[in-house]
Amino acid sequence: MRTIKYITLNGRIPSYTADGIAVMNTCHYISKNGFNLSLIIPDEMGLGKKKYNNEWSFYGLEKNFNIKKIRTPFTGMLSSILFLLKIACLSFRGKQAIYHVRHIQLAVVVGILGRITIFESHNFKKAQNSKLLFHLFIFLIKRNKSISIISTTHAGAEAYQQCGVPADKIKVLPNGVDVRKFNDIKTPKDILRSELKIPKYQNVACHAGSLYEGRGIEEVLYAAKKLPDVLFLFAGGPQKRVDYYENYCSEKGVKNVLFVGFIQQDKLHKYILASDFVLMPYTSKTKTKEFMSLMKMFDYLASGRPIIATDFPVISEILDHRENAILVEPDSGRAIYDGIKLLTDSPELSAKIGKNALEEAEKYTWKIRGKEISDWYKINLISNV
């Protein structure tokens, strides 16, 4: 059984962060395909060992892989540097393993040592911004048959190809979703609304996620003011941003809004299912708009709720206008208004889009993603025998 070293610089496991959910599910389903996998993460000042006992149950997964936490006596940049040095020592000894890494710093460290390296790139721009490391990685991958890339978007894959990376060294695999998290909630919508203190007899448009700049909140609130019969529910965001937008709504006279602040992942699914429509209104100010593979998008699909989303190319890789979503132009509150109005006025279209969204979600489960990664490992093993 071939050994996989799955390594990330993000040590926030367990947590409800998107990174943590993606890492744990990916590792689980790779292991399901017959690999001996160890997840290796930094443990700044040993904090992880003191706080948690069972990371797998936190994510609703069986324990079928190991987690190795490399303790560092620092935090921040010093912690990352020490972690990278320890990974270099580990990869120097472990010549037979496959190293699956989520950061370009790690890809360079293990790639220089000639190990079989899979760099899982979630944002080409972020990797490119590393400048010297990025150029070194491109140099290595062009000359070393043991290095390849998993890109979470076609846009990212095309960008790497423009840098000279051969197409056959890149596998496109978007993020995934655990459809069980939605399927296991059997509570009817009206009961969910009573539980969550949401009005029963009103259309609800839900924005799940942070409230930071570039996320289209002002544009949504423009639409809210023009749609007083629709309740706009905002689930997520730090209290500081919630306070800001509550004051903003008061000044603008927007009354049909409900901000509930940060919600843990298990309860967030209930807010989504209690809604009629879900919103993904990214704008031209969104820094990751060119290369993002949004886990929220797959959660939205799995909920079966019609999505109103900004029509960026990277989003339309998955979403199809009037088929599994309504796609609208960016930076336009009027466009969001038109999208919601279209769905409220067209129940048949809304039902069709919701049904198609559910079917689309089944193509992007973590189980399927784990199988495709495992098959990619085998391709790389064959080419590196």
C-alpha cells in the first residue's frame, strides 16, 4: 500500500473553516481508495493537542487515516518556517511516499528533493504572488516528471499552462460537498423556520458567509429595499461587520433584513434549507474572483435552493444560467433584484433550477473527488516507476 503524506500549512483542524472541511473530507475519501494516508499539519505551541481529542468525529467521519501534528514553539511566520524545515527533513527520509501539498512553499520544498509531488492549487493568483517561489516551482515542474498539479478550476489550469506547464501534468478537480449534511435534515421548511425564528409565510433570500468588502452586500441591500415582501437573511460574518450593516440598513431605510452573525456549519445548513433562494453576489472587488472554487457554491447546490450568483467565468464553470442557477452581472443591485424577481414570479422555473441544482451537486461529492484524486495518484505512480 503506497503511503500518502498530505500536508497543509493550515493547522486549524478541527474547525468550521472551509479549509478544514475540505482537507478532512479529501483525506478520508483518498484513504477509502486504499492508500495509507497521514495528514501532517502544524501545531503552533502544542495548542491542538490540548484542545481536541477526536478530529474525525468533529467532521462526522470515521477514523481511517492518521493526523500528525508537528509542534512548533512559535506562531505566525516563524512557525511556518520551522514547519517547512521539518517537512524538508521528513521528505528527505521518506523517498517512497507521495507528497500531496496545499501550499506552493511546500511544493517547492518537497519538489526540490525529487519526491512525487502533487500541488493542490486552490488559487493560481495566490501562488503567483509568491513570486520567487512560484518561478522556482514552474522551473521544477517543467523539468521534473514527478511533480504535477491539481487545480480546483479550469481557469487556474489554463493559467498554469500559459506559464509553460504541460496540460497532461494538470488535473482539474473542483472542491466538493457532503450532500449528507443536507439530506440528513428531514425537518420540513416551516418547522425549521419556527426553530430559527424566521417568518413562515414570506419568501426568504439567504446570504451565507462573510460580510467583507467585495462580497456584494451593498448590492443585495439595494435589491432588498426594492423587494419589501422578501426577507433577506444574512447568516455569517463577525459581529463588527454585522453591526456595520445593521447601521447601514437603518440609514438607508432597509427594514426587511435579518443578520444572525456567525453560525456553526451544522446550523448554517438549516438556515439555507429554511430559505427559498440563496445568494452568491461576488463583485469586481472580490480578490479571488478569477480562480476561486467556492465550497459555498457546492453547499448551495446540495441544498436544492435556486442560486442567484454573479456571472464570473470561474462560477459559470459550474453554474449554468436558467438551468441550475440564475447568473447576473456583477456590481449591480438591480441585476440581483431582477434575478430574485424572476424566481418569485416564475415558480416553475424556480422549481426546475432547484431540482437541477440537486442533481448537479451529486457530481461533486467528496467521495467522487477522493476517487478521482486516487486515480491521479496512480497515473503519477505509473509515470514515475
